[in-house]
Amino acid sequence: MNQSEANAGGIAVRPAESTIDLRPFDRPAEPSHGRFRGDVEGLRALAVVSVVLYHAGAPFFTGGFVGVDVFFVLSGFLITGLLVSEIRRTGRVSISNFYARRVRRILPAATTVLLASVAMTYLLIPALDRASIGWDIVTAGLFSSNWRFAAQATEYSMIDQMPSPVLNYWSLGVEEQFYVVWPLLLVVVALFATRFGWPRTKVLVGAVGAVAAVSLYWSVGLTHDNQPMAFFSTPARAWELAAGALVALVGSRAARLPRVMRAIVGWAGLAMIVVAVIAYNDDVLFPGTAALLPVLGTVAVLLAGAGVAGAAIWEPYQWLASGPTRFVGRVSYSWYLWHWPLLIFGAAALGVARLELRPALVVVVLSFGLSVVTLKLIENPLRHPTSVISGLRRTRPALVFGMVLTLISVGAGMSMVSQSEAEASRSVSVGGIELVMSPAKAAKDLGPATGRCYGPESVDNDCYFAKTDSATTVALIGDSHAQEWFGATEGAAKAAGWRLSFASMPGCPIADVTLADRFNANARWADCVTYQQTVVHRMLADRPALVVFAARNGSQRAYDADGTLLEPGPSKKLIAEGTASNVRQLRAAGLKVVVLRDTPLFPSDVPACVTKNLNTVRNCDVRFNDKSLPETDSLKTAVEAAGAVWIDGLSWVCPEPGSCTAVDKGMVKFRDTDHMTYTFSKTLSGRLGAELNRAISAR
């Protein structure tokens, strides 16, 4: 279609200005954004307080994470309202102006906090952890960190790692990805309606409703199949922003309702949000259908505030639009950005995994102060530029400014990555002895049994090692502690000329028992059950010369026969009995089985501790107690009674009586708190090989 044809159709496209003419536009009874909405700032205040106090561990805020859902609805409402208001006011939509406004609103504060996080990472975080944080900052600067965090949350080897100090940027990623598509979608739908002469408001409502319905359907299904991915995924969250968009399109009609009815709807909406904040907790399967409560609650409050010119004390608008709540709402964006990294870095400064409530609340107050300063000195001056920076009011300078800020954030993150990798390649000495590998490399020393051979799919991926054409096969199966014994078992197999078959799913021992899901403690771990059963069936089909069980003697929770979720203590006994049940099944089929004793648990990450204590590395050793060396008698008794050979390799790993060293003969022995490095594990192959040979030869 040429330019004259476009004009004849009432649709003028001006590429140079990135402006799309949509006149005429059918008007509803009342514009959605003809006035300031004080209740929106009040909802922002409620949302940010909920999130911040949830992260601080405050009582009665166990479901405070739903504050993000409130933010999503508000964002959809405000941005869609601005776009539609621009169409009604001018008959056009300037895409470039839209993105320039997003730059001025979002990037200055976001970049400030990212750069502050870079500085605090250098001050407080060990070098071996900086590369990962650097990549987090790169993706946060590109507003794509939600996908990185989704991948990490679903990657079994990443489950127990320290939370990222910029984890909260995931929600910004969802919003900005949504707004890459959203204005274009609205424009395309409006153009389509114009071409066919349909009422554009109704067509827009239908299109937005379809987006919301499809996204909600996807979210519910994905939440049950892969909850972490659903939590961080933009498609699974889009319905929440679309819900706000629907209010922007048709919400003005709520002004026709009687005042009392609107007040009842508003209070009911607030109650829905508050109930979610108080009643929800980390065990709720979220988002899925659970997100409907805070989302619909926010929608109800927005509808109740439509057309309110003045509110009485009994109306929710009066409370939400009060001075204090509006002030908190104004600083909510900066407060949301600051509070999380300060909580993480505060814990790092004190050497704890998580701050207790009192210091966490101190950090929350500090972050609020920083948010006020950020609002006054950074957000407002750059959002509404005057004097020297008045050029940023124009579209092109604002877009260039946004690109510069993005490059600064990405560059700072990449610099951290490169410096961390350079640090990892440097030689390190402990007590005058040069380490075989630096602590940073030790932290990643998993060996070849990774990727497709490290997770629930490993049993189906033909993971064979050592002499793969040998007639004698030894199978190493279990959870991540099977992976830590891989180096020793692989070395033994190479020396003896065996084929090594390997299957490992972190957190999932080969026991005939149903465990609680690692991602949702109140749900059965279906993937683990499938893995357990598939491994046993594979062993029965392949009939290896020897089956080696290895698993963490840890704190998993299991369901008993009545479906009751047990605490870790009773669960340990049940897991031992379940392991023995599988041993009996294999022994009944004529297979030989050995079970390896578990390795000790260190109180903190070993490579990080070694990095901090190069001159006093013995500070990283662990003394044996009930926590560092859990009781194994119940497992030993159960599997031996079932016909397995028990191999106690504790003295190989920890030759000193009563304790275990972190470093031995120039090797960092553990890559975290409880997994041996591949390099150290290989040194145990001779002793393990002798025991495995004895088990294979036994009659």
C-alpha cells in the first residue's frame, strides 16, 4: 500500500517520526485517563510494602510476593491508558515517544542500582561468585534477566546457590518485554478494525481479552508442569498486565455504578490482596490460579476508583489516596530496586545466608531512605528534565540516552565477568603449596558427567563412560552425590576395563518413596518418582555386573503410605527403607549391589571459604557432629539386610579422625558444601576400585 492509499484509508504512517495516525477513534463514555488517580499510588504503596516486608521475613507477610502481581496490573492499566489516551487526544500513536518515556521513567534508577550492585559485589562477594553476578547484571541491564533466573531455577545444579543481588530485576524484564510488543499490538489491532470499519474500542477489548485468556491458560498449565519457569516467564505473566489493560479500556463505565456499590467493590478488592499477602506462602503453587486473587483484587480497586472526584472516609479511595500512602507510592519503584540488593549484600557482610528480622528491617529502612534520595536526585530530574538536561525531553536524545545507560550497565557486568574469569585462571597457593586448581575453578569442577547426564533425563541418554565397549558394566546411580563419586568410579572403571553407566538426578535418591518437590514442598515430586522407577527398570533390563547406589543423607521430606508429608527425621528412615526396597528388587533379579556412605556436610561453601582464608585454610575444616556427619546406621542396617554391600569411604575422604579438611595435597576437596570436586574424587579411584572388584567377585 503506497502513501496515498494509506491516507485515503484514514491511516497515515510517518516513519521518520515513528508515528501512526489512527483517526477517527470511537470514544467510550468517559476517557480512562482524564485525571490523576491517587488510589493508584496507594496501590503501589501496598504492593511495595508487601514485597519488601516479605523479603525481610516479617510475620504476616508470607505472601508478600503478590505485590509484584499488583504492580503488573497497575503497569498494564497505566501504560495502556496512556496509549489509548494519546490516540483519543491526537489521533496518533508515537511509538518512539512511547519508548522515550519508558527510558526516562525506568532506566536512570535501574542503572544507578545496578552500578551500586557492581560496587558492592567487588567489596563483599568472593571473586569466584562474581562472574555469575556479572552475567546477572548484564541480563538485568538488557531487561532479560527473568529468563536467566528461570533457567537457573529449573537447573538442578543451581538450586542451592546464593540468590542473585539483582534477582528483583526479573519483574522489570517481564514488563519491558511486554511493552516491546504491547503498543505495536494495539496499533495493529486498531488498524485492522479501521480497515474493516469495526468499532475500535470493542475490537481492542476483544484482542486484549484474548491475550489475557490465552496467557492465563498457559500460566495455569505451566505452573503445574514447571512452576519456576511459569513464575519468571513473560507469556505466563502477560495476562496480569492485560487485566490492567482491560480496566484502562472499559473501566470508566464503572463510574456509572452507585457510590456505595463502588466502595463495596473497592474494599472487597483490597481484602483480596490482603488475604493473599497474609495467607499465601512459599509453598503455594504460584502463579497459576493462585494469582487470580491479587490480580482480580487489584482490578476491583481500580474499577472502584473510576470517576471518583472526592471520596468520603468510608471509601477505599480516601485511604489509598492519602498523603502518606501516596508518598510511599511515589518512591515505590526506587524502593523496590534498592531493598533486595541491600538485603543480599547485608547478609554477605555479616557472613550469613539470610539476615534475621531485626537487621533486615534496619536494611529496609535504609533502602527506603536511599529510594527517597534516588527519587529526588535521579528519577524526577531525568523523568521531567529541565535546564541543562532539557534536551532529554525530546525523543531522539532520550533514546540515545537510554542506549548509553544500557551500554554502561552491560559493560559493568561484562567487566566483572572478565575480571572474575581472569582471577580464576591465576595460580593460588595455600601454606606455600600451589593449588592444583584455583578455588574458582574447583567450584565448577564437576567433570564430564554433566549436562544431559546430570538431571532427570540422564537415565534415558545412554550416559556411558570409561571403556564403553566392555562386556562388563558397572552402574553408578543416585542423586547429586552419585555425581560426586563419578570421578572415583570412572577411574576405577578405566583401570579395570569396565563400562561405566551413569544416572544422576540431584535431590532424588533411588528409593521406593515419594519425596516432596524441591520447588514446591507441598507437592509430590512426580519427576523424581518417574526417575526412580525408570532407573530401576533400566538396571533390570541392562543387568550390569554391579549397581552402585550413592545419595545424600540429607534433609529431604517424604510422604508416607497414608499421604502424610513427614518431617526430615521420619523421612530419613522412610528413605532408608525405600532404598532397601529397591535393593531387594535388584537382588531378587540376581544383580549385585553396593551402597556408598555419604560424605560430610561443611558449614559454608568450601571454595569461597578457601578464597577468604588462604593463609588460615584450616579455618575451613569441619569437625564431625550430628549436622556435619548425619547418622547413617539406619540406612546401613536397611540395605545390608536387603543384600547390599555397604562401602564406608569416609576415611578416604577425611583421613583425620573427627574432622575433615577442606584442602588436601594441593586440592580443594569440595566444590560447595557437600560435593567433592571431580579432581579430588579421582584420587579415590584406587581404593574404591578395590572394593568394587571385591563386590563383583563375591559369590
